Amino acid sequence: MTSPLKKIPVARVARGMYVHKICGNWLDHPFWRGSFLVEDETTLATLRALGNQEVWIDTDKGLDLPSSPIRAPSAPAPAPAPAAVEQEPEPPRTVFGNDVARAEELRDRAKAAAKALFHDARMGRALQMETAASIVDEVDEAIARNPAAMLSVLRLKNKDDYTYLHSVAVAALMMALGRRLGYEGVALKELGLAGLLHDIGKVGVPDAVLNKPGKLNPLELTSVRQHPQIGWDILRREVAAGPVALDVCLHHHEKTDGSGYPEKLAGNSISRAARMGAICDVYDAITSDRPYKRGWEPAEAIRRMAEWQDGHFDRDIFHTFVKLIGIYPTGTLVRLASDRLAVVLVQGEGSSLKPVVRLICALPDREPLEPETLDLHESDDRIVEIEDPVAWGIHIPRVLRE
Ligand SMILES: [Fe+2]
Ligand SMILES: [Fe+2]
């Protein structure tokens, strides 16, 4: 497959092209954010002012160069033109980057499978449980290999994907958490399947209500709160769904203080699987971008959930969950005491305050650093602050994929 990236002289850039990268030191440019769509004449003029410079364009995200005019067969063969357009070679990836790329490929297939499950449920047809089981197997393998890579890929969703990717993400979180709690084999897969199917009852709630910005009125709230029961009714017809999926589907909105729904169960009368489901479900929901609200950064989500834990979540399971995700979860942009910006890759061996990070740049001048991996557990350096990647113009998925 050819890369969508092409290197072209700045003079050949046109409106509608998507600039992936400006060659040279991008920090010297007014376009220091790196990637952008050339939408107006001002942007084009500023780009052209770079003179002899070259840029990489991404032809998947914007216009390509116009193709050369077709010559009549009788015309003399043109002299070979100097190669003005170069394909960027695939950059060598780190082991982590490789796992992220594999996880992205699996995410896309898993999303399609979840979409098919929801479609069948909407049509009142039998669910394709074999496909569901094989997706659960693959996600489990990915979680076993590199949980941080798989979970970070599943956190990023756009609004159209939300319902399907949320199902896959909760499946992955359930299995990652289950491994930490000692589940294995079939019991682990049952948790994964339960995560994948937990919100299947949302097919019975109007989209306008599910995606409504702002507060729901009492009628809409009642409608949303029916999805566990609707899901349970759907799954009851599927022998292969099994009792764990039925239970998690019906009880993932119960709270330990008895204030949840639909049955207002409290404490240990909520099964362990459903208590796990409640934590994974809330974490994924609040870290995802929704049509009406930007998702919280994982670190912020963990902090807020810790505030709610009494009454909402099972304390012991939540503590295991925090160890899994980390105080500084994968993909968090942090500032180090050495005044360098870095992105968290994985949780380290020791304290959750000292993860393994990848260095990005040195402050205050944003001087790019070799993308070195630093284990804070083994270093004198430490995290002093969480930073907003949007404010710094840093595209976290791209950093993780390197
Ligand atoms: Fe739900
Ligand atoms: Fe959910």
C-alpha cells in the first residue's frame, strides 16, 4: 500500500491540501502545530513565505497534486522530470508503536463487529455471537501483550463511533481489570463478552435522547434508564451470551450505596462482575469525547472517580483499577522537573507516580528532543504537572504510534 504522504515544494501547495509536516525544524515555523488543512489564502500566503522549503502533504486528509496531463500517444516521450514528489518511507516504529498500530487495526475490526451486533439487535434478529466471541479472543490477546497500547487506542473516539467503540473499550477494560484480579481462561472471556454487550439495550433508546446535549428531562431520563432491562431482554434470547453478560448488562448502573438503577441494589448484592462493569463503564464514558462535551483526560477522570468512589464504586476493585490505569495513564502529557515535556507510555514497575515516558521537547523554547524513553522509576527526574496536549499542539496518538 502506498503511503498517503508526499513531499512537495511549498510553491505547489494549494488550498484544500492537508499539510502533515513542514520539513526542517517545525518549531521555527509559524505553523508549529505541525499538521493542518490549508483552508484560506492567508494560510497559503504564509506558507509560500517559507520560500524554498518543502512540506509533507497527507493525500488521505486533503487534496493531492493534480495529476499530469495525459499526452497523445504520438507525442514525443517527455524527458524524465526531476523527482519533485517523494514517498515518505514508513518510519521505523518502536515496539510500543508497533503494538499501537496493531491495536488500531484490531479496533477497526472490533468496531465493525460491535456495529453488526447492534444492528442485529435493532432489527430483532439473533446476534452473531460467534463473531462477538472471536473479537473478545483477539482483544484479550492484545490486552495480554500490551494493555497500555490497546487501552490508549480505544479511548479515542469520535462521536459517530461512540456507542460501538465504547462497547469494545469496556470489553478491553473488563479483561484488563479481570487479569489484575486473577481471572483467567473462560471466566476472563465472559467478562469481555459482558463488556462488549453491556449497552446493547441502547438500541431501544432514541438517538436524539442518547446524544442530547445538556440535561435530560424526566421522560428522557426514564427512557435512558430502560436500557439495562431492554438489553437483558435481548440477551435472554441468546444462549451463548451466558449469565455474566446478562448480569452485567442489567446491573452495570447499580451503585454500591443503592442509589443506582434499575433495581437499586447495594453493596455485595451487586455481583463482582457488575461492580467491575460499573467502574469500566464510567471511566470509558467520561474519558470519551461526546457531541456535547469533551472527554476528560484519563488522569482527571481517575481523580474525579476517586472522589465519587464511596457510594458509587467498590473500593477494592477501584483501587486495582487505578493501579491498572495509573495516576498518569498512558497518553498523558506531563511536564518534568527538568522542564521537559513528555508523554506517558506505560506504568512502570514501581510507584504509579513514576511511569515510563517518552521525551518530546525541552522548555521554555520547545526544543525537540530525541524521542528517548525514560523510566522515571530509575531516574532522578519526576512529574511536576499534567499539561493539555491541545494547548501545546501535540497529537498524542501520533506520539504513541511512533
Ligand atoms: Fe449503560
Ligand atoms: Fe456503557
